[in-house]
Amino acid sequence: MSEIRNDAVSAKQDHCASRGGKAIVTVACLLMAIVAVWVGLKARNAAREYRFIGVPIERNTITVSGEGRATSIPDIAQIEIGTAIERGTVAEAQGENTRIMNSIDVKLRELGVDKADVQTSNYSISPMYDWNEGRQSLRGYQVAQSLRVKVRNLDSIGEILGAAGELGANQVGGIEFTLDEPESVRQEARVEALKNAKSKAEALSEVVGVKLRRVVSFSESAYEPLYNIQYAARDMVLGMGGSESAPTVQPGSAEYVLTANVTYEIE
């Protein structure tokens, strides 16, 4: 009887173990299914993110251009002053060039030009030749030197040109007028251009029945002014050593023009 009872207990334990194993398998399968769904969702989201990376957001926009102008009067001038001295030897040509350029440098200081505003832009020594019946013979040597001078007191330009000629400079010219700080003029023109562009965009939005939102892009281009250099040819000749050696030079004025291209988002 005891053996029969033991067999019954063992059978019951096996049945319980079998039911417990099935439950574990069921839970494991459920967890695997959940993990599979989670991995699938992650993969789908990653694929969507990858598909949209680098793809620009579509917006409804309009682009208009505006023009701004600002009148500017130059406040500095750039002048080229130089010599081209020819002598029989290099030493002789260099000596004469040095004498002239040193005297010009001293005169520039006297006329209020700062040393930092004077720069040597060229210095060269070249042999000079004559041709006679197809044969070349050395005539001498030429020493050439040029100074780039920034003049901040525009009223002194004529006096500087005249003094340069009197002191022996034979290469004077290249006068350029400009602004020492041009950004203020650019900003003035830029503001006017943006106002003009906004006015055009508002008028266009009313016509087509849309609302302007924010600015999504902006670019600009500018026309750099060329100043009128007014002087008489006679004055420039006198500036090369004539009796009246102070030519009259007027810088004039110019208009700075800036075009702004503005893109607005609309709805």
C-alpha cells in the first residue's frame, strides 16, 4: 500500500512540475514577443529619422529685393610719390634717390603726415642700355622707388603734391580717395535696403492674400563708390616742379549702393 501511495505522490509532483514548466515557457514567450515588438518599433523610428536627415523642411516663402543708398564724402586719400633716377653707376643713382626721398620724408612730417601712414611700395635697380647698329651697350643704372602715402588732412593734398615735385620726385600720381571707416556708410545703406525690401514684401503679401512670418534668409551685394577726382592738368604739370607747385584737388562725393535680397516665410 505504501508503494502505491508513493507512486501517486510522485505522479502528482510530476504533473505539477509539468504545469510549472509550461507557465515558465509561456512567460518567456510573452517576454520575447514584447522584446520583438520593442525592437521593431525602435528600428522603424530609426528608419524614419534616417530618411528625414538632411531633407529641408518645406516652407512657403517669397523673396524680395530692396535697394539702399548712402552718400559718402571721403576722409582720406592715398597718393603715390616716387622717383626714377638714372646715373652712370648704381651708387650714384642710389645716392641721388636717397637724397630726394629723405627730403620728401622730412617734408611729409612737416605737413602732418604720420610716419605710420608712409609705406615703401616699390624699390628697384635696373641696368639701362643703348642700342647702336644692332649692338647693346650699358648706359647706366636706374634706381626707382615709390612711397604710398595716406593723407588724412585732405586740405594738405595740393601742398604735398607740390612739395614732392619741388624736391625732385618725378613719379607722382595714383590719387585715390576713400573712407577710413566705411562700415558706417554700409550700415546706413543696409538699413535703407532692408526697409525697402520689407515694404515690397508687405505690399506683395496684401495683393496675394498671405501673411508674412519671419525672415528665413538674407544676402546682400554692394556697389563700392568711385570718388570724383577733380584737378586741372595744368596743376599736375606745375606739381612736377613748376613755379606754382600746389595743384588744387577736390575729392568730391559718391553714393554707396547696397542691394538686399530677403526671403520671408508666409502662411
